[in-house]
Amino acid sequence: MEPTTTKKERRLFGHLFQKGDVWYLRYAVNGKRYYLGLKTRSYKEALKKALKRQMEVRDGITAPTPRRLAYEDLRALVLQDYDLRALRSKDRAEDAFKQLTAVFGGSRLVAITTPRLNAYVAARRGAGAQDGTIWKELRVLARGFHLAVEQKLIPSTQVPTFPKLKGDNPRTGFLGLAEFKLFHAELKALDSHVADLVEFLYITGWRTGEGLGLTWDRVDWEGKVVRLDAGMTKTGEARLFPFEGHPDLERLLRHRLEESDKAQLRSGKVVPLVFHRAGRPIKCFRTIWARVCHRTSHVGLVPHDLRRSAVRNFVRAGIPERVAMRLSGHKTRSVFDRYNIVDEEDLAQGVARLTYYVQQHTEEAVKA
């Protein structure tokens, strides 16, 4: 839809005039005069371009020709924004840009149009990428456009319409208590150190990186709590998990303390990490994890599903949701609800409670 303005606004904004057969626009912003060649001989077309220029001026872009940004400029804006906000997900944005660069690298922003975005989606689907993955990649690119608008580098009219994809495809994997015992036993037979880490993540619901980076100075034996400082969490908020009332967690931490003492005696060096392999950091356990998943028929399960499993256990244990969110480190209710998975057993129990309720009230009604 074309922007609409009154005749008075058009006169106040600028003046259309001709040189030869070509129309030009003269206007002033903050006392500075600008001239813009409209490259048309049609008065109607010149008026449309003048109105568009007026909208750009309202967006804060005063120069006749906005800076000709390229795809690489957007990429730099987004990564700079990640650095400024100290976001831990910067590596994911960089992965997304690897895919985007293969298609849009070297392109001017005016060349990144909706048809090209649609073609990108089709190509990525053809390569086997899921819509959720494609949606995350496009979201990074869209963020770059909006940053450019916020910083008055381009007008809002230059932002293309992005394809609508069903990007929110939450995982539904989890381990019940009985399943976890079998899974943990298989894992312990292969690598007891990784098994200890996995048990900690299953109990606390913390992220894998938070468990791997946990150090002994964050374990308060007197207060019997494990702490994470604000800068150590994804949400940027401090967190603690008491273990005084959780004998399994206390047993696990004391076992890890013994392992650290053994490693220190063997190497003569201080071992600051709670979870390690004989004093060395655990950098990757993907191969062992995949082997255990295959042995226990949980193919497709990922370590992050332990976090989902913990949230499920919190809710079924009757922990208030507000407290459960503080324990697991969920900042928003929507994400917490997504992790609180309901399975067939939960539904069956719900129907059983409904049946009991109906029977009880029916009997009371008959007696009355």
C-alpha cells in the first residue's frame, strides 16, 4: 500500500521540479538541503518516489542514497550484537551464517528479496534440512535487517517479507526413572566419569555446559548447595540447587570429590572441575552416548533431553512450578511448559482420576 500524505505535508517535505524531461526532488532536513534525481519523466511516478523518500526521512535516513549495504554488513551487525549482549548462542548464529553465506554471500541487500528467500527454503529442504533448522537460519538473517533499520542504515521498506515456517519443533525425548536406571548402568560400564555427569544433569535439569564447567568453589558443603554465578548461565541469572535433602545428589558429589582427590594425588596438580576424566576435562562424550542409546533402544535421544526429563520429574514430584523453574534455570513459562512433557501414562492417570471423581459424585448423588 502506498504511503498517504496530505497536500500540505507534500509541500512541507520538499519540492518537485524538472530538468529537461526528468523529475527531481529538493528537500531539507534540519536546515540541510538535499537534491535527489528521481530518474523518471512521469509526474505520477515521481510523486510516488517522493513520498517513499519522505517515509525514509521519517525513519531517520536523511541522505538521498542510503548506504548500499551488503549481506556481509548484516552478518557483522548480528555478530556484533551477540558480542555486545554476551549471548552464549553466538556459535549457533555462526553456523546459520555458514549456510546463508553459500547463497547470499556478496549480495547487496536490495538483491535479497522474498523470491530469493523462498528459493533458499526450497533448496535447503531439498538438501534434507528440517523446517525448524531453516527457520532458525532465516531468523538470524531477519535479525540483521532489523538491526540495520534500528541503526538508521536502511529504511524499513527495504526489509523483505520472510517465508512463514513452522520453526518451533520442540523435542519430546525424555527418560523415565526406571529407564534412566538402565541407561545409567550401561553408561557407567563404558565410562563412569561421564555416567556421573549424566546423573547430575538428570537430577538437576541443568544444561550440559553448566555441568561440564562446574568447579569445586561452586559447591558449598556447609550450606549444602551447588551455585552458579550470573555470568555462568545462559539466562544471565544466578542459580543454586540445594542437595541437603537429596541423598543421591550428595552421594554423587562426595564421590566426585574422592575422584578429584585421587587425580590430584596422581598428578600433583589441583583439579578444579567437578566432572573430569582422571583430572582432564571431559570435552566430548558423543560416541559413548550414541552407543548407549543404541544398546538401550533410545536412538535419537540427546543429552539435552536429560534437562527435559528433570523438569518432568520436578512437576510429578509436586514441586511448585515457580520453584521448579528456579531449580532448572528456565526464565520463561512458555519454555518450561514445553519441557513439561505429558506421555501416555500421564494421560491414563488423568483419566483414572476423572473416573474416580465421577464415581464418587455419582454415589453421593444416589444416596441423596
